[in-house]
Amino acid sequence: MISQLRPASAGIFSLLNVRRFVLVLSLATAIGLLGCGGGGGGGGSGTGTSPVGPTIFSPRTDSLKVDIPALSPGQMSSEISFARQQLVMNLGSAVAGSVRGDLAADTATVRHFGLVVTTGSTTGGSFRLQGNGGGGVVLSSIRGDMSGSMRALAFPNQALFDKMRNDRAHANILAAKATGSRKSLRGAVSTAGEKIGDSVSFMLYSSSGLNGGNYTSRTGVLRRIGKTCKLFVDPDAYNGLSATVGTWTITEEDLDIMMNRFDDFVYPLITQNYGPTYDMDTDGHITIVLSPLVTQLGFAGLFDTEHLETRSAQHPNSNERDMISVFTPNGSFNGTNWRNVALETTTHEFQHLANFVAHRFTNNLSFEEDVWLDESLAVGAEARYRILVGDTAGEDRFRDYTRSMRNTSLVNFGSTLANYGAGGLFSHYMYERAGSDSIKAIVNSDYKGIDNVDHVAAPFGGFQGILRDWSVALFAECHKTLFDYTKLDAAHRYKVDLGLNLSQTTTHVSNLAAFETSISPTSMSFAIIEVPVGASGNAAQLVLDDPDNGSMSATLIRLD
């Protein structure tokens, strides 16, 4: 399993399972919209954010009409879930015979509302955002999504291996159950007697594609023995890159810091808060191999389940060790930057090791964790490591997700940085919301995927409840500069600063334009509704439509 890097870093639903959603704002005041996220992809028909005609949408007879109560700045409406219906959210000065001050009372300042829309677990598809007058004042303009540019992966083969490792782990677990091999599994020879300076032969995965199964013998020289880890460095160059000679040499200081930080932070973080390791070679240490082969083949780090198998005709490449292999410095990652990223990668891969051990050895399960949740936990572990060592919690993959939320499904794991970012943000929110014990319970449960989260998060509304609350918390995190987000209750905001700001990442388009994009299963969409100075008159209506019988939830937040 390979980690996604911070500077660069078996979907369960068919892409045919899509729904068409329409969002129409029918307002008697001038309103501006801004979204965050990108268009295209994710199973919908849209290939980007594109203008369509400003046709006024016709309400349906089965509409679910909800009057939004008066909201003070920083207050949010209840999360409204609906399926097989059209939702009409009424707000403003003349709704149901009441007079409220949300829109019309204060006409001297611009007012803003945030709208958070979240799709259900199995629905997604075309999403059309359309503006029209709907009353006495025609919309002056709309600010719609900016299709975020996607960064290229610095390690392009890591997501492919993540998926393949998950499939192979599942096959190995089934084979182990069939043969009865379980907790008695140990390496043929203990490595407890290894000494500094010893040279050891390792079989390392050396295919660059999804369907490869090649291994290459590499030498590792034991350079450090810590309290919980052994650090081996591959002394031989691979495709022109060396970790021991020349510009990109791993220094003695690098090794000292890596050993100490693994012992003091990484090992206790994972073993105490996720799950135990499995001492395959009975030496009491995790083996970490630093090799330029990993770097040059497009990987950041690998936890390979092959090495927790007894070497046999079925597993001829097993090193019979609890081990992780990690990339070495190069032109993109070097010095302190490489060291920090390598330690985060090690944390990521160690979570995968603990997760596999929990399924294979501790609970003797016949399945591996769903890849989306396993990766979510691993990226979340990186964030917790950064906080422990005094680094910033946020990272670039989180920002990648916020640039493409609408077309990035949480549970349909793809091969983009945004997929890793989505999982990390979700996992860290659940850690803050439900506590460290909830993360440990997920790793060590008898469930998998959505069912796993549903079971552990039952006190918080299960998977759907956590998904809806997370979407509001992420909206607040992305728009902190627009309102006093601390007025939201703790369940709807992050505790740490993640460095996300979407308040300015929109494009301005012409009058009465509409937009069509796509929205994926278990994804979200944001909009800012701007009520200009001097606005007054009839009530506003927000209409969300699901003509194909999907499911969504919506929340309205008054910002100022």
C-alpha cells in the first residue's frame, strides 16, 4: 500500500448508478452564487463547468416544502434529508404568514448565506445550477464553480499499487483461512541477532503497473537499530539514483532523526490508537528499507502483505518480516523536506500494516478493509503525526479535494490526489468528532467500509449522519474568512486549522448564466448566496430537485 505525499500525495458503486440533480434559485432579490469544487468526472455527463440556457424550472407537485426559521449570523438550519422528492426551502420576509428579518430587515449591508448539499451513499450524476429572477428583480450575476486544476502525482504508480495490494491481501486472507494458517505464522529464521553494518538481501516489489508481480533482489545495509525499528539503506544505485553516493545521499542526521521520531511518535501513535503490529521475524522491530528502487518506480512507500506470509511456492518473494519500504531523496524531495515526507509516508504505511494485521491475525476475518477506508485512515494518521511533532495539520491533498469535491467520491476510490485528500479530511473529522477510540474501533471491527463506519458512528447518526455533519464542518473550514465559524456547534467545525480557504476561488460570469457539472456518490457541493445592499421584497426559495429518485441532504447557514 502506498502513501500519497503531502507536497505532491474497487469503487463499490458502478458509474452507471447516477442521478440527475437540479438546483434552482428562485429569488425576488439579486443573489450571487459561488461554489467550490470542479466540474466533470465522477460518473456524470458533464465534462466541466459549462453554461446552459436560463430556463426557469417548474416546481413539482410532490415538493417537500420547508420553512427555514430566522437565523442569526453563525446559525445553521437543521440538516434536511430528502429522497424521491423536490425540496423547496423557503426563507425571507413573507413566508407562511410570518415576517422575519433574514433577508429584508437590514438593507444597508450585504448579507451572505451558505448552502451545503450532500449526496447520499449511492447517488450522483449531473448537477445543474441555474439562476433566474423568480420575482420582481432579475439576478444580476452568478459566481459559479472554478474547475480546479489537478496536480500531477509525484509518485504516479502509488494508487495503482494501493488497489492491487488490497485485492492481493484479500486473496491471501482467504487462502490462509482455507489452510488454517493463522496466529502461528512466523518467519523461518529470527532476525533478532542482526547488527549495525550487516548486509541483508530483500525482495522488493518492482513492477510499475497494476497487473505486475515482479520482484527484484536488493541489498539493505543495517544503519540504525532503534527501540522499535531497524533502518536499512540500499547502497546500490537504481536507474541513476543513489541514496549513498552523490547529491541525494541519506545523511547520518537523517537516519538519527527518522529512528528517533519513529520510536517516539510513529510507533506509539499507530500501535496505541489503531492496532498492534505482528512480529513476523520475532526481533521486536519494524523493518524499514530505504531504497532508490522505490523512488524510481514511482512509489512513495510500500506495505506489501507478501512479506507477512511464510516463504513457499505460493509466496516465493516473502522476506518473512513485518516491514515497510520507503522512497529515497531525489530532485523533488531532499533534505529536511524528504525526511519529513518520508516519515509521514512511514506513518501511512504502518497504518496499513496494523490494519491488515487486525483483519488477518487478530480477528481472523475473511476480508480486507475497503480500500477507500483503509486509505482514509492512513492519510488521517499522517495528519495526527504532523500535529504530534508540531507541524501544520493541513496539506496539499486536502486542498486538492476542495478544488474538485463535486466529482470526487469519498467511497469510490480513484487514483487522484483528491481521493486521498477526501479520505484524510473525513478520517480526521471523525477522529475529532468521535474520538480516538472510534478510529481504533474501525480498525479492529468485524465490519468493513460503509458498514464499519455505520456501526462505529451509530451514536452520531451512522455513516450518513457523519457524512452530513462533515460536509458542514468542511464548509466552515473553507469559508472561515467570511463568518464567525466558532458560533457553530463543535460537531460542525474542525478543531485544528487545516489551511483551507475557498472564499476567493471562484470565477465571475455573465448575467443569467447557468452551470451544469457532475456530482459523485458521497460527495458535496457548496454555494454562497449573496443578498446585496438594498435588497427587500418577497421571500426567497431554494429549490433542489431529484427527478431520478436519488437522495440528498441540504443545510443553510447564515454567515453574516
